[in-house]
Amino acid sequence: MTEAEKLLNEFEDEIKYRNRFIAKHQAIELFNEIINGLDFTEEIQKGTVFFRGRVNKWMDKQPYSNEDLGMPAPNKKLTLGRVNPYGINYMYLAEDPDTVVAELRPNRDSLITIGEYEVLKDIKVVKLSDYAVASKQNICDLAFLLGLRFSLPVDKNNDILDYLPTQYFAELCKNSNNKIDGIKFLSSVMNNGTEHHYNVTLFDDKIIKCRKKYLHRVFSIKYEHEVFDD
């Protein structure tokens, strides 16, 4: 186990079982270095387009309205995810339509409403990926491990406590003096070899607008596999 793995495991234990809202752990100082430094922040220009999708109800051949496709209002739907805590909703997006479909994990013949969302101003996100660029090795390792945590598919069977560490990091980003608008991380379900596909989660849906919607039909699902020999 590396030093970064040990540190993150200890933090996860702290936030799950000891101190929830006012945590004291050395990992938090390193989290802030990731958030406030230049190595892991990315500027996204006004006019950039992201994509968001939702599987239509069975036999419903009309695209969802902007309201139904967009970020749900807390008083209408309480959600829970890797980035957002229960009751505080964020805007989950992807860089391309293929990633949207893969993340939704639909059935064959499903209809999916996909919207194109345009960024209305220059924004800044924390980018977590599978490579590291920081000068400090412990920061590189920790950012890499955080990226893996964010990329894990959300499973309804997961314990809600499993989401706390990434949600805590997201709250640090949201309240940072570095004026972070969201988090960008690799998709774990969309993998084309060396090509990277990213998800972007924004804290505020008012900095984007839906400019177009269209229906996609899933006509094929392919899984590749091999014999596992550990």
C-alpha cells in the first residue's frame, strides 16, 4: 500500500465513522493543494458544449422537456451521487453523446433524450484523470486515487457512506477561494483504448443552457470479456 492509499483510506474512515461535517485529517490539506493549485484546474471557455441524457419511459417517443432533462429541483427529486450529497443536486454532464449513453447503461431498444448544453461563461473545474502532473509525488498519487473514486459507477446497492469522501472533496471545491465551478473526471464505463472520455459535474445549472435536444435509439449493446486468470 502506497502512502497516498494509506492516507486516503484513513480519511475515508474518519469521514464515515468519526467526524462527518467538521473533519480533521491531514488529507484535507492535500485536497486543498489539489483544488487551489494550477496543476489540476482546467479553464473551460464560454460556448463549450457538453451533453446530458435521460432514458425515456417505455414507448414515450417525445423528448423530455428542458425542465425534466435538466438538473432536478431539490423539492421535486432528492438524488445522491459521487459528487452531490443527498438533497443537494448538481448537473451531471459528459463531453460527448457516446459517454452519455454508456453512463446511462440502457437496455436495447431504449430511447434516450440527449441534450446539448452550452456553457454561458468561462468557467474553471478541477480535473482528475489517470495521469499526474504535479511536482509533489504524494499530490500526484492522491489526485489519481481521487479520480478513481469519482469514476466508479454509481450502484444502488452501495452503502451511502461510500459516497462521503468524494462528496466532501466536492464541497471543498465548491467553497474554494479558487472559484471552482465543478469537477471533471474520467468515465469508467466508456473506454476506447487510449482515448479518454470525461464526465463533468457542475455545481450550478445556471451557467449552462440547453440549446438542442434529440432522441437516440439504442439498437445494440456489446460487452467484451475474457477469462480472468489472476
